[in-house]
Amino acid sequence: MDKPVVTVICLTYNHAPYIRDALEGFVCQQTAFPFEVLVHDDASTDGTADIVQDYARRYPRLIKPILQKENQHSRGVNLIPSFCFPLVQGRYVALCEGDDRWTDPTKLQRQVEALEQHPEADLCGHCVRCTRNGHPHGFRAPRLRDCVIPVEEVVKGIPIATASLLCRADTYLQLSPMREVAFLDLSLLLQGAVRGGLVYLSRCMAEYRLQTPNSWTATHRGHRRIEAAATEQKVVEAFDNWTAGRYRQAVRWRLAKIDIGNRLTRHQYLTLFSPRRLPWALSRIGRTLCRRFRSLYCQLRWKKSL
């Protein structure tokens, strides 16, 4: 078998109700090149590993399971660099967690072609449909047309989903200072976009499920959201140091956004009207309205796929 061009990394834990959809999204991909799928199950207790093993038996050249006997996340182990990095063979790495799914069989082909056409960039993303409890819940779409989103906008924050990301492997496997602070999607976005921005495809090609058990959206609320914001701030500050302040204005915007988000979480609404914070708060409101307009546009554009 030829060496894979793309390595797909799928992390799963107690995703039995969803993992078949994720795996079907992988095996249905139509590509002109070989690819592989690393599925890491972190000692699930609901039968997820059995489903993964079944697909590995049916598609032995494609699905490569990594099955843990003991939960590694609870031991503080960083799953991807510890277990997936050594197995990556592709020139590109694509991501999709076990409770999300790809909905377009041409996704990988389109994204690889996009990065081949933009050798100056390392990262590609696309529009994603969000659902909650099986019902449509908007779209994550930072733009309405195909384009290259500049690094400054990525630093400020864009609505992009993990299931949409494809990165050059050399960049993905790099352990930058941001990832040393925290191995987050944000760390990869900043690291992947810094050389030439993010290549964005407006085609909706995946589904991002919100509020599934054990997911980030289900667990990070209230005090935990404040803790997550503190980590986000450290990652952004590490990026600022890593780039020697080259994107300082965008970093300032992101830090102000984090501050405003914390005050909203704490219900400190009146503090947003201070002369120092009001401009940032109004800017955030404007960007939020634009994001909701884009989501509505995507709902109309992709109505037949809902």
C-alpha cells in the first residue's frame, strides 16, 4: 500500500451513540490518494471500542485503532502527542472527534487541493453545521466565500470547528510554546495560521455536535469557563512572545474579548460600560451580529443538507 497522503486523527471516549457516524464519514471519503485513520479510544466503558474494532476488521488498511486499557486523560497524559504523533505518516493531518462527523465525501480531496494551491499556508478549514440534541443549531462559518483568512483575524478569534481542520503534518507535529501551555484547538489555530493565514472553504462538509456528554461545550460552564478563559489567555500571551509582538494589536483585541467574556460569565454587566471596555464590547457585539448573519445565510444556502 502506498504511503498515506493524509492521516486522520480521531479521539473518542464513551461516544457509542455517535462513533459509527464519525467512522462512516471517514470510510466514505472519495480521494485520489491513500489516507489512514488513527482512532484513539481512551478506555471507553460504553462499547465504543467494540465499534471501533469492528470497523478496523472491516477496513484494515484504513482504520488503525489505538485502544487504551486504562483511561489516560484522567492520568494527565496528553493523548495526541503521546499516542498519535509517533504513528502519523501523512503529509497532512485532519481532525475529527468521535462525537462529530464529516458529511461530505469530497471533504479531504477538496482540502488537500486547497492547500496544494496555497503553498504559503499550512492550515485549511471549512463551514460546519452545528446541532444540539439532533436539531440544527446554526453554523460555524467565519466567511461566506472561499478565501484566505489572515493570521490577524485568526488571532482575534474566528468561529471554526475542529472537525473542519486539515494541517500540514510538519506544522501539526511541531510543539510550539502555545501547545506547551495547553494542547488546545486554539494552540493549533495560532500555530497553523502564522505562516500564511487559514485557507477557508465555504462549503459545509461536517457536523459539530454541541452539548454531548463529556464534550467541551457540556463541561465548560460557570467556574470552569473562567478557568478555560485563563488558559486561553496564557496561550495567546505565549503566541505574542513566540511571534515577538508582531501581531500585538490582534492579541490585545483577543485579550479584551477574553476579559469581556469573563465579565459576562460573572454577570458583571455594568463594568462593560467603562470608557476602557465599551469600545471592545461594542466591537464584540458587531462581530457577534455578523457571525449570526453568516449562520443564517448558511442555513438558507445549505437548507437541503439539514
